Amino acid sequence: MARWEPDARERFVAAALELFTDQGYDETTVAQIAERAGLTRSTFFRHFSDKREVLAAGQETLSRLFAEGIAGAPAGASPLTAVAAGLDNAASAMTPFNRALAPRLEAVIATSSELQERAAQKQVGMALAMSDALRARGVDIRVASTAAELGLLAFKEAFTEWIADGPEDESDLAVLLREALERLRSAVAQLG
Amino acid sequence: MARWEPDARERFVAAALELFTDQGYDETTVAQIAERAGLTRSTFFRHFSDKREVLAAGQETLSRLFAEGIAGAPAGASPLTAVAAGLDNAASAMTPFNRALAPRLEAVIATSSELQERAAQKQVGMALAMSDALRARGVDIRVASTAAELGLLAFKEAFTEWIADGPEDESDLAVLLREALERLRSAVAQLG
């Protein structure tokens, strides 16, 4: 790989989001994304199967990070404690780049029902990744599903807070995630 | 409306599912669906905006039934008891027609990533419909979101059981829903 390639992925994502925002998702081609990124089409296709994948890549990474964090939780950890470890692992991988681009990413997704449907399926996939990782620890399927849904709700709430705070703010995603999961734990006690 | 129109909707759904199964979703046109149903294209468009809507119509109906049932629960009902009322209301509207066609509907959706993404978004919509109906009762947003996710998990589990039992079986969807929600209530106590 050439010397500049380690950050090729981020450059493609930034270039794609600029173009999607400026001229629309449907009107943007992979060739244009590559040109804007100062890279080649063949490099693009080493990182993404198509332009839609540029938007979904973050959610797939999150699924993997959740699952790895859950798998790495201490043996005696409760299901929700394992989910907290999954959230923590995801938080540790989120960079200022993710935070800065997230509002634009959400704005692009909001312009297209196709992209919204895709995002919804990826959310289902994130819950499933957490649930599968919990089941691999021997957690009952219904407990795993419930804990996974709480993890996803916590992630969505904390991530929204984090990106709303803006990049200059000092808020820490890991702390926001822990607080969000704790609020949901309290909410569960009020289900009746 | 002509005399035969009250069941036009069901005839379009049945015809569409036959064609989607036999020749594929992409290859099927609205004209073919109308012909198979013995109705006209203009009648089709009085019921559905396009062929994709034929598959999504059931999920939109469910969202409405969940919300109405939740709204109609007794004033002092707990969030989960209100969700149970929403599930009960949906169960009361499910017919042998729904049960007979559901396996074929799921098989068609499984053939297309576009349809899977659409179905995922509709599931998000169902949870949102329940959550909004709970919030309209004054339930805290996180309690509402959590109760709605449990309601959706219960519905998916019970509905899968119901259609797996086959149309000749005596199992009652309302009973399966209550049992599924009760199992999830027990699961919540094991989250840790």
C-alpha cells in the first residue's frame, strides 16, 4: 500500500459526504468521490463495494466494536454490565473525525428514504450483533435481546448528545454512554 | 364502490404474493397484479401507492392497532400493561388470511435486500408508534422507548410462533402475545 493509504477510508467518507451534501446522493458517482478525495476509483473499491457502503460503514464498525466489547467483559459480568463494556469499546474507537462528520451524515440520510431504510436495517443489525455476543456468553435469548435493545437505545441517545455538543465541547462519549445506560436501567424499573 | 370492493385489498395482496413468489418481486408489475386479482390498475392505486406498499401495508396497520390499543388502556395502567393492551388490539384484528399469507410474505422479503431494509424501517416505525402512544399517556420517554421495544420483541416472537403453528392449529395469537410479553418481563429482571 502507498504511504497515504492508511487514511484513505476517512478521505473517501469526507469527500462523499461533501458531494452528497452539495449535489445530492443520487447525482454523485464513485468517480467523483475518488476525484474529490484525490484517490483512484480502484482504491475506492478496495474499501467500499459501492457509494451506499460509505454511509453504512460506520454502523458495521460499531456492530463489531459492540460485539468485541461484550465478548471481552469479565466472566461473571451481568448482561447489562457486558453491554456497558460493549458501549465502552465502541466509545474508545470514536474519533473527532466521527463526531465532526456525524451531523452531515445524518442530514444526507434524511434526504433519501432508501438511505433511511438502509440505516434502519443497520440498527437492527447492531442490536443483533450485541444480542449474539451476549448469547455466546450463555445469556438467555430473551435477556440477550432485551439487553441489546437497551444498549442500542443508550447508544443512540448518548451519540445524539455527543454530536449535538459540537467538536469543541469536552463531553466524553464513554461517560454519556454510561449515563444513558444507567437512565435506561432506572426506566426498566418503572415498566410495571 | 362496486359490490366486490370490500375485499379488493386482500385480493391484491394475495395476487401480488403469488406473483412475487412465482416470478420474482422485481419482475412483477402492478398491471400483472391487477390482472391476477381480477381487478383494475386504477383500483390497485386506490389501495396502494406502488407494489412495495402491498408488502408494507400490514406493518402500517399494526402500528395503528398498537397505538389505538395503548391509547385505550385504563388510565391507571402501567406502561407494560398498556403495551399489552396494544398487542391485544393488534391480535384481535389478525385474521386467518394474515396467518395463511405471512410465511409467503416473509419468504418474498427474504429474497430482496431492498425489501428487507424496508421491513426493518417499518419495525422501527412500529416501536415508535407504541412509544409515541405511551408518551401521550404521560409516560417518561425512556420508559416509553423501553416498553415499546419489549412490545415489539413480544410481537415478533409470538407472531413467529403463531404462523409456524399453521392455519389448522388452534393457537390463539392473543394468548401467545401475553405469554411472550410475560417472558420478556421475567427477562428484564435478569438484566443485572
